[in-house]
Amino acid sequence: MKVARKAVKVAKRAHKRARKRVKLAQLASRRARLRIKARLARARRAIALRAKLASVKAALRATPSLAKAASLFRYRLPVPGEVTLSEAGFVVSAEPAAGRAGAEALSVSAAAGNGTAAVVRMDSWTGPLAVRNRRPGDRFRPLGLDGQKKLQDFFVDRKVARRDRDGVPLVVDELDRIVWVAGHGIDEAFRVTDASQAVVILKLRPA
């Protein structure tokens, strides 16, 4: 009987140890599952964050920077009158002239518009004038050129520094045609062809 009771006690102890080992294994398994879940959650968050960053970068590449967008300007230019371009540090003025006054203003430089003044035909544009800086896709026809030229290429040919190009005033008409690239040249369509024509004298000076 003693041996039997002893055997039962040993068996109970073994069973208890076995149950304890099972519980420890279950606890370890639960902890492992929790660790795996936590790792998966971190991985999902990292993937979502990378996707969001990629989306933001793509949006920044596809749209102009805030600084560039803020530098865009456009102002109406009354005739006669003037407009101050605080963004570019210039003042552009327009003054009508006819007959002798127009002829006297028609110097070689003013006729080409490659200095601080330009003389253009009054009857050659549509609607009111405005002054703005460049936009993507701008084109015009420089004097003596058979066809239009990209403004970007014109600036490159004239060796206008990249940092200065956004500040070059452009006088445009209601159809957004470039009349004068201030300081550099007028469009062929607005060239004065007869000294008796009514003209507008455009001038550029520091603000």
C-alpha cells in the first residue's frame, strides 16, 4: 500500500509539473503571438508612412513650390499710367504719343525694346495692358524672327541669369500676348512700321 500511495504521489507531482510546463508553453506561445502582432502593426504603420511620404513627394514634384507660387505677379497697366512691381523691384509706365512726339521717341533702342524703353503701336493689341512675370509655356516672336520662340530659350540666348528670369516684367495684352519683354525686346506684331502711327511709350525703371 505504501508503495502504491508513493507511486500515486509521484504521478500527481509529474502531472502537476506537466500541466505547469503546458501552461508555460501556452504563455510563451501567447507572448510570441503578441510580439508577432506588434511587429506586424509596426510594419503596417511603416508601410503606410512610406506611402504617405511618397505621395507628398509626388505632389511636391507635380506642383510649384509655395515660394515660387508666391512670386507670381500680374498687375493692370493703365495707359497713361504706371505700376510698381514690388516683387521685382521695378516700375513700368505707359504713355501714349502720336505724330512728332512718337517719332522723336522712336530711337533704335526703343524701336527694338532692348533697353529701358520700348515704343509699340497703339492699335496692335487687344484690350487693356497688364504686367506680369513669366509663366510656363510663354512664347513670343522677337524682332526679325520668322516664327515664335520660347521665352525660356530667349532668356538662355540673351544670357539672362536663371535667378533673374522670374523678375523680368512682361507687358501683355488682354489675350496674354507678350508685347514687351522689358529690357530685352518687343514682339514683332507690335513693331512700329510708320513714324506717323499712334504709339505707346513703355518705360522701365527701378522702384
